[in-house]
Amino acid sequence: MPNQTQAEKIKKAPGFIAALDQSGGSTPKALRLYGIEENAYGSEDEMYDLIHEMRSRIARAPEFTGEKVIGAILFEKTMDREIEGKPSGLYLWEDSNVVPFLKVDKGLEDAQDGVKLMKPIAGLDALLKRAVEAQMFGTKMRSVIDEASRSGIAANVAQQFEIGRQILSHGLVPIIEPEITISMENKGEAEAILLDEIGKQLDQLQPGEDVMLKLTLPEAPNQYKPLVDHDRVMRVVALSGGYARAEANERLSKNAGVIASFSRALTEGLSAQQDEAAFRAQLGQTIESIYQASVAG
């Protein structure tokens, strides 16, 4: 069973969820945006050391607390490492009052029928057992929707919920993330199909099988309000999806009950070259802006 104190925080507390889960493929870009070029590291291990230091620097900042950041999504290698001498998830919860989640997907299949499904997640049960031992509250997994294809979107959502049930069986709460590409044509049409397909899957869940949803900010404000209000949905969070922070915050503020789960928009403006005062000032300003957009609805 999920930690009930954490569950109440995720369900009801004002604030947002930080996405600190860039994986192998997106780590070089994340480091580059942070001011660290690829010639600064010579191996994958060195790359992961640098991204962990970035994430640790964020997590250690006094501004990064459960008062405004209610949860954080971690990459597997972050879960396995320490912050201030403690396992990362334990540090987040005990020292910052931030609920920890783990990214579990292993990337995307090639596009088919307008969507990119998740690749098979080898060893998922073993990973979920490790997540429980590391005191993760839940998980996150991402797939992608590129076209307004009813059959493709239905398959995408069905895959998410099938794996979601496996995650629930370990006592973890899945964040289900079928991301709609922001540049696609007929984005609003795809969002209407997605709403319908998610609703069908939610109606099949039993009491106690609560999930979270992570969705692209929609074209129509409150498009996903029926999902916010659904009995099986613990919280609906929004990804920035490539929108700059100002636009992401503006869109988010128009969606009642939806909170942020931003990645690039959270780290925008942060740099390895900043001294601690400048770093903390930028992070504090960013957290405040995302928090205000999250509570505006």
C-alpha cells in the first residue's frame, strides 16, 4: 500500500511535481542547457555524475521543499545514488518533505499508427521491488501521440494502463503519461480522443487502484476536468512538452485542478557557472512562478 501521508500530500497539497528524470538519451541536452558541453565528460559514468550533481544541487537548495514542490520524479540512476549521504528518495522525503517517484520506461518504439508506444520494460517487476525498497511512492512512464488516430491513441492508452496495473500490484502509484506532441496538426482533436480513451480505462479500475495522469497542456482550457474529477485519479499533472516556462505557466493557470510536472521549464535559466546565490535566486523565482500557475486554477 502507498504511504498514506504521502498519498494525502499528493492528492491535496498545493504545489507541483518536479521532473528530474532525464535519462540517457536526453542527458547531454539537459547538461548543455545547464552550461556543460559534451567535451566536459569522457564517459557515460562521468555524464551521469554531472547530471546527478545538477539534480542534487537543485534538491539541496532551501527553496526546493515540500511547501511548493510536493513531489519529484527521479531517473533510475538518481534513485540508486545518494544526496548528502542518504539514498536520494529518502533524502527528498525526510529532509525536503518531497514525495519521490521513479521513471520506469525504457524509451519508445518506432512510430506506428500515429503513436510511439513504450519499448518493453525488461525486468520491470525487479525494478519495482527495488523502487519499493528505495521508498519510492510511485512511478512514471511516457509514450507519445503524434497524430489524431483513434486506433493509435487507444493502443497507446491501453498499454499505459496494462503496465499501470502491474505497477499498482507492487503498491506503487503509476503516473500514466501519454504525451501529445505540441507541434502536431489537429492537436485539439487528439486531446478529445485521449480524454475518451483514458476515461474508458479509468472506469475499469477497481476502488483502491488509483493512478495519476501526466498530460500535455491542452488547447481548450479545462479539457481534462472530467479526469481531474474522476474517483480513480489521484492527481492530474501537466508536462511542459517543449513550451517555454512563461507559456507553459500561462496555459497551466487556465486548467482548474491541474498542477505542473515540468522538466526543462523547471531547469530553464539554471547554470553550472552560477554561484550559489544566483543559482538559488533563479531556482526560487522559477519554483514560485510554477507554483503560482499550479494553484491558479
